[in-house]
Amino acid sequence: MSLTAEIWQQQTMKLSMSQELAQAIELLQYSTLELMEFIENIAMENPLIILESNDKEHKELLYRERRVSKGEQLEKVDWLEQFSNTTTTLADHLKSQVLELETEKMNKSVVYDVIESLDGNGYLHLNMEEMSSIFGHTKEELAIALEVVRCLEPLGVGARTLQECLLIQLKFARQKPKWAEVILSSYFTNFAEKQWKHIVKEIDIELKDIQAVFDFVQTLNPRPGAVFDSNSINYIVPDVIINSEGCIEVTDHLLPKIIFDKKNFEEFSILRDKETQQYLEDKQKEYEWLMNSLGTRKETILKVVQKIIEKQQSFFYKGPDFLKPLTMREVSNELGIHESTVSRSIRGKYAQTPFGTMELKSLFSTIIKTTTNENTSSDKVKISIKTMIDQEDKQNPYSDQYLVDMLRENEKMVISRRTIAKYRDQLNIPSSSKRRRYAL
């Protein structure tokens, strides 16, 4: 055998993704707000791009009509007014109460440091040693300060765990069930997991007494500090607007107008060195790429949304209960594009519809078979599950298997018990054992 080194050529074909193509794909999956930020970042680094903002459209973002959710009435929101109403933080609220306290043992600066250590829900995640190391106070000073904080409104702040939070509120409650303190102190895990028969075996108590404690605990606040964030709503700027007639508008009018800076281009062109000319060429290409990519993005989103409307006509004319089964593969096959392109086109995007503002992905639904050889959607199955559970006898709640049988018999829906459990979790509905109530 002869082992010699040789040089030879081989021609092969392969797909390669340029940086421009990768960025264009990334551009497609941006929401309107993400796209705004992306364009502004490019403009900061490209002297040939001028952004001209539409003041009128920005004012409409500050004061506009929106639908809170499906079926709810329109409400007007003044963003500036809302901002002024939410400037009081949890820390500010607690400190204002401390100012009114007169206690010899209390060092207000130590109390303030404890307050500043609370998270947004009002919980304290640092132990005494950590706080002592950070602030330089003694553990005794911190312990006194913590007790002061735990007496402030909203009750429950300063707790380290949910159990502590509920016990603090229980301590100050005027009326409370007889066994509440014993159960929350000594059997909290069994109580939370609804392993109530274990508690009955441990202490002389009836199930109806535990039910009374459970109902009382439901009136307490597990996140007392979060009340100061309750007014800070995350506003959604729809990426597309769909009217009752199925007409679509992509909200690219909210984007700043992109203008090519001819003056800068001409000034740079005078310079003849290769480095400057290459820089100028790159920035001009970047401008052209951005304009082309934005046009392609808009065209792709329009095509995808138009196909969704075509497939979901009954939804747009009659309402959410008439949502049909629809998959991204079905849309991609009919449009002749890749399924991932459909996925990117709807990722994180919202549509303003006659029935409220909703995620585009919510217009897709898994196909569920029926005994009549027709298809129904997973959303319709979830609605049926929720309706049945809402109407059940809470002292004898439906098991998942019973729901399977009822859906097959009454709704002609063929679905497994495992799928029922999955849909329950998605609807935040606990299992039958945890839904059970005991007569008082």
C-alpha cells in the first residue's frame, strides 16, 4: 500500500446563512416594540440613517383606547396620570408609618434598612447574619426592627416564608377559626396539600373545622407587598389590527420613519481613502438591507394573518367559542413557506380584534377527534372542562376519568385522562382531591 500526500478538489453544494439573512429572520420574530428598539440601535451606529418620529402616534400610545380582555368594555387610560398614581412604593409606604411610631427601643435607621431589604412581595430573604454583615447592625437590633416591620400595614410583610406571612396576618386578625393557629403552625404542609385526613388523625378535629380554616386562609394575602404594583399594568401595543370585516392593518405606522441622510452621504463621499469608502458602502448597504427586511417582514406577517383569518372566519364573525382547530403546519403548507417562518411571524405578537386584544398564537389550536368523525379544537375542550368543573358538586368533585367519560358521551370528544390532567394544569384547576369541600 502506498501512502502519499495528494492535493485534490471536490465540488459540493451546501446551504450557508449569511449574517444579513440571519438578521432578517431575527427581524421577523420581533414584536412592534422590540422592532422599535432594534431600529433605534441601528440608527445610533449608522450616520446615514435619520429617524423621524411620529409625535401624533406617540401621543396615542400615552392616551389610547384599549380592550383589557375578551368581551370587556373599552376603557381610556392616561399613562401619565397612572404613573403619578403609582409613585408610592412599598418601602415609602412602610417608612411613612415608621415616622409616626414613638418607641424607645426602636432605631429607625435599622428599621429602614430592614424595609429596604424586602422584595416586591414584601418578603425578607436575608438572614440576620447576612443583614448584620451588610448594614453593620447587631442581630439584636435587627430582630427588634424586624418585629416593628411585621406590625406595619400591609400585614404579612417581613415574612421569610408563606407560612410566616399567613401566621403574621392571623396574629392580628380579629375573628379567626378555632384551629387556625395550630394547623398553620404545626401542619402547614399537610394543610396546603389537602392531606386533611392526616391532620384529623393527629389532633381531635373534624374535616369541617379544617374546611373553615381553609376558607379563612383564602381571605389572607400571600403577597402583601404586591398591592403596590397592582396598578402597574403591562400595556400591549398590538402588532396587527383586525376589524369585524377581516381587514388587516400592520401597526408599522408606530415605527419611526427611516430617512436616508443624503447630506452625510455626500460629505463622506468627498473623502477618497479606501477605509472611508468601504465604511460608507457598508452603511449604505445596511440602510438598504433594513428597508428591504422591514418590507419583507410586513409582507410575511400580512400573508400569515390573512391565512389565519381565512381559516378562522367563524371566530371573527361569531366569537371565541367558534375557534376551529388550526395548526402552524396547515398554514405553512397552504402558503408554501416553512413552518418556522409561521412560528416567527406570530411569536410574541398580538392582534387587536373585535373581541379584544389577544396573542396571535391563541388563534391556533390542537385538533381533537370526535366520535362523529369531525374535528374540534383543544380550546373548545378546555372550555367544556372548565364549564363542567364550575358546575360540579364541590363535596363530590368530578374525577379526571369521569370528565373523560362525560366529554365522550355528551360532547362526542375523544380525549385521554392524561390530556384532561394536562388541560386542567393549563387552566390552573387543581385535582379533584384538592377541589373537594367539606360541609360546615
